[in-house]
Amino acid sequence: MMVRSLPSCAYKHSCSDTLLVEGGSVRAIIGTKLITNQIAQPATKPFEIYDARLPGFMLRVQPSGVRSYYARLSANHRIALGKVGELSPNEARERCQKVLGNIAHGRHPRYGLDGLHGVTLGQFVQDTYARWARANRPRTATNTLEKLQRHFGSWFSDPLCTITADRIESWKQRRLRGGCTATTVLRDLFTLSSVLSRAVRLGELADNPIRRVDKPRIDHRGKVRFLDEAEENRLRDALETRDVEMRRERVAASARADRASSLAPFRRSPNASGAAVDEHGSTTRRAPQTALVFGRFRSSAPDDRRREREVSADPSRPAECRSDEYARPLAGAIR
């Protein structure tokens, strides 16, 4: 077991209150006598002195000469209370008691220190922000409140003033290390930012700390991925099925055009030039106004100047082109 060597005079002076512990640290009553004693003076390496009266209260001595009081919450978590000279040992012990009491009651560790009182995040969300969101953002209010509870529920017991930029930055880094994408983290930050911005507008906060947090970088570059053999085969099969279906539709369309060629003769529509209706229905079809096609039509306009007449085909064409057997399938094909 490693112990820190102490001067004999210092050890004799505090032998009744001092206990050497593992790692070169010392357990003693942190008070005015200890601060002025040789045991609490800087050494070549930093060390801690743990209070024998209040577990969790400690004094850390740096080689540079800086000595600070801390509240030790766990092996890797401690909160600075102040430096020697700024606080007396008794004042630092009282602050440590408040920190440990806040932890025991589920509050933020620094609640009640340095005037950190006021409405908590949970109170503001439930009493103020929820009513405002349901009235002004009815479509997204439920999802926003659920997201706040899911990601920031552990902060609901903390005062709004304890939500600092450093705390939000630590939360962001944990989410990114946990595998969350930058887009997801940024979206969650905007959810919290809407609450803090509302608190600023109502005078509960001086400013929104999220504005001082570095936003995570979002990679907008496209990610290229090549298909494996199975995916490529499925894609080719789907394309082949599509081509077969398209060919089937073309054949069906051609068959419908052939059947349409046997319809009854058309008469010209009185209201639209080039629009024709058959004699058995009201379906309108568009047909080219060529002499060959309109050779089958008769004018039905009431104007005396437009006499009813038979439009004949061009006499210069062969006789078979002027026959009804040639005109009917051609008219059906161009409908």
C-alpha cells in the first residue's frame, strides 16, 4: 500500500486526527489548523485530503500551490466548491452539505448555491411550455413533449439556470459517442432550444445557452453503395417483369385499335372542329382533318353557306386508296 510520507512534526501535531490512506491521500479534519499546517502544503504531485467529519468533502492540493475544496460524488465525479482563501473551511463544508443533500433529494447538485433558485425545467415545461405548445403548435406538441421527457427527463428537477452551454455540450458528445447521427442530435437540441427560447421570452432566463453550443457537423455527401449479386438479380427480375407487362399493354392497345376500326361511320361534331361522335354514343374522339378521313363525314352545320356535301378523295391517288375498304381501317387507326 502506497502512503504519502509526512514530516514528523506535522504527524505529531495531528496524529490524533490524521489517518494515512491508500494512494498517498490523507484523511483529517479539514479546518483552519490543517490549512496552515505543513501537511496541506504543495508537493511534487497533486494529492487530496479527505475530511474526517463529512464524507465526500475533500481538499485537493496542486503542485502549483492552488488548493481547492471539492464535493466528491463518485470515483470520477466531483464538484468544485471554491478555493482556499475565497472560502473558509466551514463555509466550504456547508456548501458540500448542500450539494450532497441535493443529490439525496434528486435535485441538481448546485441547486441553492450562488443563488441558483427559481423554476425548474420540469415545472416550466408542465406549467408554461406545454400549454403554449398545445395552443400554438397543436400538430407537433405531443411529439415535442414526449421527446423532452425521453431525452431531458433527468434534467426536469434542475433549475433552468443550471442548464449551461457546457452541460449541453457534454450531453451532445455522449449522444454522438453512443452512435446517434448528427442529424438526430441536432433535431433533439432544437427541441430543447424551443423551451429555453420560450423561457428567455418570459424572463426566466437571461439568454439561450444552446446558442453558444457548437452544432454537430452534418455530412451532406452522398453515400455510394454497390448492389450485391442477390440484389442485382432481384432488380433485373423486376425490370424484366415490368418490360413484359409493358409489352402486354401495347399488344392490348393494338387490339383495341383494331376493334375500333369496325365502328359505325362518324358524323362531324357541330361544336368542335375535328371532334367526332359515333352514332351510338356520345364519346368524342379527335381525328385529323384530312380529305381521306372526312370523305366519310357529312357537314351538319345549319349555315346555308356550308352545304351538305360529300368530300371525295384526291383523284390523283390510286382507286384502291379512294375505296371504303382503305378508308375505314385508316380512320380507325388514327382515332
